[in-house]
Amino acid sequence: MPSKNDKAEAARANTRRIIEQAPKVLALLILISGVAYLSGSVYTRSYFAAFGASWILDEVPMAIYFSQGWIPLLLILFFGYLATTNLALIESQSNLTETKRFKVSVAVVRYGPWVLVGLLMMIPLLSRFGFVTFAIVLSIAAIALLLLLFASTLELLVVQFTMADRHIDLSMAYLALAVIVVGLYVVPMQLGMNWARVDKQTSSNLFKVYLPDDEAKEYRILFAAGEKLYVFPSKYEGEYPPIVATGASKVTFIPPEGKSD
């Protein structure tokens, strides 16, 4: 049975490992921040492009780009943190590569990239043929697979580089990372375009307003930048709606259906 001194020494050793890994975690955070910005930028640009309103991007603050990509990427960071700071568990298990968890990670890295490639091919096809809802569902599934694939790949890399005596074939791990990079571009691009198609519909959940000089026509808020609102008619002809810029204090908000002032 371990003594108190042994437990204290193990705790200190674990603390030292975490401190030693701090620069790596910081570098990972910087990398994730850059990926979050790029992913959010792809989503936002694709969304406004579907409205024919790419010119609004000049008004979009940088925080919007981060907000569109942080949720899945924060989870990636969490998995990365667990993998890089859990070295004590890895080093204490001499038979780690024989555990069920590790075998599952190997299976995910071996077969996951091909499943993800299939999703990345199906999503644009569904979108092109008008199956927007299915494309969005598959995009969300692709995000979940991206997270699982990233966590499994990172675990294999950590095990290989911390346990040099374990000979692990990393060719599939590198392939998985390449597919993940492609997925981080394709998925937000398709999500942005398809969510825009949903928001173009008259049944969308965008806020409704009346303009002071055109209260006979219902408008929807596409984007808000401070006191400025970018709105478009709920009903319009053509592929792209005419977008109007107005002040928030000049419009009359329409309460959601089923609610009243």
C-alpha cells in the first residue's frame, strides 16, 4: 500500500509534468486560436456570400469570427490538454497499448479518416441537390467525428513520443491530421452556406422588423453592428435579397408568433 510520502512524491511528479507541458499547451492554445479564427472566417464569409452580401464583411468585428469557431475548437483544446497532461497515466501503464481504450483509438484513427472523407463528399452533394437539412445534419456529425478523430490521433502521437519503445505505425495518424485540416475548411463553409439558405426562408428564426418608411412590408435582420442593422425583405424575388442598412432605433420590432407586447 503506498505511503503518504509516496503519494506526495507522485503528486509532485505529476505537478512537474504539468508545468513542463505548459509551453506545449500554450503553443496548442495559440494554434487553436488561429484555427478558430480561420474556421469562423470561412463560416462567416460563406454565410454572407450566400446572401450576396460579402460587402458586409467590412463591418464584421474579429470577435464574430472567433465566436463561430470556438465551440468545437474549445473541445479540441480540452482533448488536447487531457492528452498532453495525462503523461502520468501513460507512463504508469506498461501495457497501455493492450488496453481497450487504446485499441479503440487505433480503430478510430484507422477507419475514421475514410468515414470523414465520405461525409465531406456527401455534404456538398446533398447541398447541391437541395437537401439542406440533411447537409446540416451531416455537417454536425462531421464536427463530432472531427473531435473524436483529433482526440484519438493526439493520443497515439502522445503515446508514441512518450513511450519510445512502443513501435506504432503513425502513417494513418498523419493521414487523419490531413483529413482534419480539410474538414476544418469544408465543414464550416458548407454550414455557413446551408444556414444562410435556411435563414432565407420565410419560416426562418431571424428577428422580424418594420421599417419606418415601409411598414407594409416585413423585414428580417441579417446582421447587427452596433446600432446599425442590415435587414432584407421576408419576401423577395431572385436568388439574393436586397439588403438595407438602417438604425436600430428607427425600426419597429415584430414580436415572435404566439407572443405579444
